[in-house]
Amino acid sequence: MRGTSGASLAAAQERFEPVLRSAGAESVTLGEQLFVVVDALDGSGALRRSLADPSRDGEDKARLVAGVLQGFDERVVDLVAGVVRSRWAADTDLVDAVERLGLDAVLAGAQSRDALETVEDELFRLTRGLVGQRDARQALSDTTASAERRTALVETLLAGKVDPVTLVLARRATAALRGRRYVATLTWFGDVAAERRHRLVASVASATVLTQAQEERLGAILERSYGRPVQLNVTVDPTVVGGLRIQVGADVVDSTVLSRLADARRRLAG
């Protein structure tokens, strides 16, 4: 999210962080309530457009929020009221912003009890485990199936086996697909968790298992390159012949033999 919408989201996050620090573990509940707001906005185009309308008075929109969110935690009502007072390039940006704030809140709940790294690791392990489970991936992204059926599948797979926040996010990722695939949403959740720990995520595909020393060297190289700590998420992919494929955000570093051969062919052809 960039431009006006990006600035509005950043301002909302700045206002919300002190609230989350004060809320501690209760932040998870705030996040789940914000997800309910997201679902309501996704389900009502008229409400969404009214709250994002730049020509409508901000205080008027805030009063509308207070009326719609009766019974919600006052911290959630205050946050959403502030969000609708801001300017958004598109009404969908407003909804995406509320979703991101909800995610921030849920992760802050884990962070308050020093479980954020655990949640990040479990999200990565879940996405990696689903790579070879095509039927499960499809079932969890199947928009023709009810959300209840999809979340029941998540409960069967994960209940009692992961941190409660991981379970909340794993259920959320399939309950509200919002035009995304399940694994892609979990990957985004993990990236935001790493961001909250002030770390970049480097997704590394290797033909063989890396030793601890190799991972440490690679991590050190990336940290020097990006100037901040990097979380390595390493997977083994036999198709990566003789090298590594590394992605950090939008940056892709492909040093595989196949990539070098393809580059050589392009040079010869050119």
C-alpha cells in the first residue's frame, strides 16, 4: 500500500502500537474483533464506500462507526473511527488497512508473552508442510466450500499442536480468503511476524540440506547486504541443482546452475 493510503495506514499503526503494548495478551481479542470489521466491510459495499468517501465529513463517519460497532471493545471502535477519518485512495485500501491492523494486534498478543518467534516458525513450518499436500492446499483455498468446513479442517490439523495465536491465524487465513490462496496468506502473516521482530525474511530453496555453518554464513552475508537482521526460512528443493534460490521481499537472488545455464543460452542466442 503506497501513497495516501500507505501514509494513512502508517499513521494508524503508530497510534495503535501504544494501545497494543498496554493491552498485552488482550491484543489477540482486539485483532479478532478487527477481523470481524473486515468481514463486515467486505460484505457491504455500501458501508465500505460510505466510510471511505473523502467528501463525507470525518466526524460523521466516526459516528457511523460508533453506531455500527456497538458492543465492540472501545479500543477497536476508537481505532476504526480514526481510520475512517483518514484519506484512502480506494475503499478497498481502507479494508486492507483494517485487516493489517488486526493482524498487528493478534501478533502483538503473541509478542507480549515472548511467543512471536514461535508463531513465526510455526507459520513457516505449516506453509512448508503444505507444499507437498496438494489436496489439503486446494481444500483450504476452496471458495465453493463453506468457511466453517475449511476452518474445521484447520482445527483437525492443528488444534493442540501449535501456539494459540498460530491457530487463530491459520483459521483466519482460510475463513476469509479475500481473493488469496491459503498458503500465500500464511506466508504474508509470517512476513509480518518477522517485521514485528525487526527482521527481514529470506526464503531460501536449496538442493540439499544446509549445515548450520552454511546457514550462518548465508545469514551474515544477507544481513550485511540489507543492513538489518534476516530470518532464514530454508526449504529443500531437489530441482535447485547446484545452488540456492533466495527471495527477500521483492528481491530474488537466483544462483542455481539451471539459472546460469539459462543465462548462458540467452547470451548465445543474443
